[in-house]
Amino acid sequence: MIKNCIKKLRFFYLRNIKWREYTIGKNMYVGLRVSLWAKQKLIIGNNFYMGRDSQIETDCVVGNNVIFANKVAIVGKYDHHYQQIGVPIRMASRIRDEHYNWKGLSCLTTIEDDVWIGYGAIIMSGVTIKKGTIIAAGSVLTKSTENYSIYGGNPAKKIAPRFQSETDLQEHISNEKEFLQKHTFYKGVFGIADNRICQ
């Protein structure tokens, strides 16, 4: 009981004090040592799970029912003005500076609904991860994805469709809306699907 109270207090603090300038949906869960920062915009949808040691360090819009495993990073491509003449990179202007006016200011990363980003994956700013996509553990995603696909590698490429057949995909799409309407009560970290078979 005390543990649950501490968790609730932590989430209240993160959402309403530390990250108050961002728009965060209901039922967000974040692990330890996570970091959120955006220059202009950070919007996070409902039922977002962010594993420990993960970070969002760029302007980003995250949809509903998205999972970040541990150590996932959404990072900028142009965080430092590395072409600033006569200035070492470490001392060059950076995107967090108030008067930064180089590349990257218009880079928005979009992560649509029902996306799972695996352990240690890195997502470079400016990409769109389409609905239903999985990014494999350890991948580096530098380009936008197709929907309902699995991507992996460095740089990440499409490995396979998420579903085994077009029939399965269409059935998923037609049943998903009903499933979500039926489970509006969801308020936690744990999955609610009935069949938990590991093959």
C-alpha cells in the first residue's frame, strides 16, 4: 500500500510539476531515471509506458498505447552546430540555447498509436513511426516507417510485416476499436489480453 502511494505521488510530481509544460495523457507510466525535454512541443497520448533510463530529447508527438522499453532514446540530429566556423563542437551553439538558429528547429518526431520500441533503440529526430510498428531492440531508426511493420538494425530497415497475413492485419484493425472501447477502464502497467502464450 505504501509503495503504491509513493508511485502515485511520484507520477503526480513528474506530470504536474517537473513536466508541466508538456501535454501528457492519462495512465502514463515511467521507469526510473527517465528524461523528457523538447524545445517547442512534447505531446504524449494515453497509456504510455516508458521504461527506465529512457529519454525524449527533441520535439515529439507520441500517440496512444505506446511502449518504450528500457534505454530507448529519441534524440536530435542537429543538437550541436557542428559547422560553426572556428568553434569546437563542445563550445558551439546547441539546440537548447535560447538563440540557437541552425538546423533542427523544425524537426518533429511523430510516434503514432500502438507502437513498441525495443530495448536500447535510438530514434533520430524528424522521423514518423507509423501506427502498429515495432522497432527491434538495439536499432537505430533514421527514416520513417510503414505502418504495422517490424524494423531492426543499424540503420533500421523493414524486417517483416507485423502480422503473418493481410487477413490477420485486417481482422486486427476491425477488432481494435471495439477492444479499446471495451477496456476504457485500463489504469495500469499490466497487459489485459487473455491469451498469454509464449511461442
